[in-house]
Amino acid sequence: MFSIRSAQSLQRMSSAEAARWLVTTQAFDPSGIKSGAVGDSRVKGGKGYPLGIAWSGHLGIIVAEGANLWKTLMFQYIGRSVLGASDPNVTWTDDAPAWERHPLTEKPEEGFNQPEEATGIASYCHGPATLLTWQSRRILFRHDGETVTGVLLCNGDRLKPQNAQGYEMMTAWRRSPNQEKSLKMPLVYMPRKHDPSRALWRNLPVLTVPQEEHENRNSPETLRPRNLDWLEQMGVQDQPIRLHAYGVMYGNNDAVIDSTVDDSLDLNLCILTAEDPRVGQAITDAINVTDDGISILANFAGNVAKSAGLDPEEPRRQARELAYSTFDREFRGWLRGVTVENCEENCGNGLSR
């Protein structure tokens, strides 16, 4: 979407591109000191001190893409029956997108700006419509009527991700003992961010765990994205979809972007929605076999180097990278052909070649 600019193009930007940057900034802006908005009581010495990264930067986002825009939107629609309805601690209050609420000012919005001491209390999310349009920043464009010629970027409303699984539907979650100890809370879930060193297919076990397993346990260690639970409830199985994973990795106190993750995986929807738990288990077994085989190969490469009097670490690393690069193509191709009917046969024989 965004390309390298010439010096002249740094002076102005089309309204269309500025709109794309506006959405991107509200979603992924790093932390750090911002310009201080006049009238914001949090400003000290003309500076707005860090409130943390923008909301989507906390997440390991998973989108289920269909054959067209309509299907993609429907795949992401999450009914109350799936998202938070069964949890008495989840309440959707005054839930509405930003454009259906009164215009925000330079001040933090009362009831939305989450105080530090309220970290872990997810009711500040209000609901999924509010969260999908969360105003992490206050942004003012300067323009000449046709093009944008300047921007003022200030702090918006603070929001932390602890225990927001009843409001946010497009990320997996993990239980965090460290957060539970820090916040002195019995149960804290954090978004499960993507690992840039792991391809999406290697994380499929987190996405294919049947919801029944969660219902039979009071505090599961992981929760898959709620949009996948929605697909399961829809009862749609036999059609191809694309899982699209993306996210942002931050560094230096979350003030800079270190890297981004953008990976996709083509598969049959039945892998994510099949009622038969053996489907998800078969996929997990296939991934485990692959991981185990590559570990054996890496250790073999290290032992060969060690027998030659060399440092084994670099050969071990190179063997692992080469193996995963080779299996990445093979695994993705194999996965596209897996259906409920042939899963057992494919998982038994598909990788043997």
C-alpha cells in the first residue's frame, strides 16, 4: 500500500492515502511521546507521555477470507451467542462504532480511557463495534481542500488487552501467569501474538482445537480466535478459505516497529469447523511429526559438524532453516487437499513422500 517517496511527495498526500494512514495509525501506532493537545489534562510541558501502542498492535490478527468481500465480512461477523455471551463477566454497554457516538475532543473520553489501576478490567472495551473503531489517538489533518499537507498526532484513549477475549474476536489468547501475579487477579488472558520466526501452518494446533474442549475446562491455557468459533457455529464446512495472519512487532519500549508479520494459508474450511475432533488432532500430529523430524535433522547436522571439530550451532541453525523452507511449500500444498473424508489417509501418508 505504501511506497518509498520522493522529497517533493513528502510535502503533501492525497486525501485517499491520508485516510488509509489514518486507519493504520489508529490501529498500529507505536508508543512513545506524542505532541501534547491543548486542553488535554495529561499533557506535561507540551508533551503527551506514552499510553502504549494502539489497540491492534497488541494482537496476532487472524482473518478468514472467503471467495468475495461479502463472504469475508460474514466470516468475521460474530454474533453475541459466540462472543462473550456465556461469560457473566462480559457486558456490552453502549456499544457503537466511533462515528455513531458524539465527536471526541482533545480530552480523554470518560468511561473509555482506561486508568492504569483498571488494567485487566475489560468493560472499558464496551463491545466489539466500539473496539473495532477504537480511537487510540487524536489526529488532526491540515489540508488545502484537496490534499493533506500536515498532521498533528496526539494521545487518544488508553486501552490494555488483558482479559478482552469477550470483546475482541480476531486473535487467539493465552493464559498469562505473569500477568495474574502482577495484577493480583486469578485469571488473565493475553492476546497470542504471531511469532515472525514461525510460519502460520505451524500454529494450526492453536486454531483447530475444538471449542468443546474449552467448554469442558474452566480455565483453558489457550483460546482460539472467536471468528473461528463463529465459522463452526455457521455449520459451513466444505469450501476453500484463506487464513490471513498479520501483526506488528515493536521494539525499544514499544516506541518503534521492529518487524511485521503477513502470512496466509489456503485450506478447506472443514479443518477449522469439523465436529470430529480427530480432524484437528490429525493436523496437529502431522505438524508434530514435521517438527520432530526437523529437530532430528538439525541435531544430525550439528553432530556431523562436531565430529569434524567445528562449532555445531551454525550448521544446526542452517539445517533447521533449510528444512522448514523446504517443508513450508510441501505442507501448504498438502494441506490444501485435506478434507474430512480423506483426512485420515492424507495425514497417514501425505507427508511420507
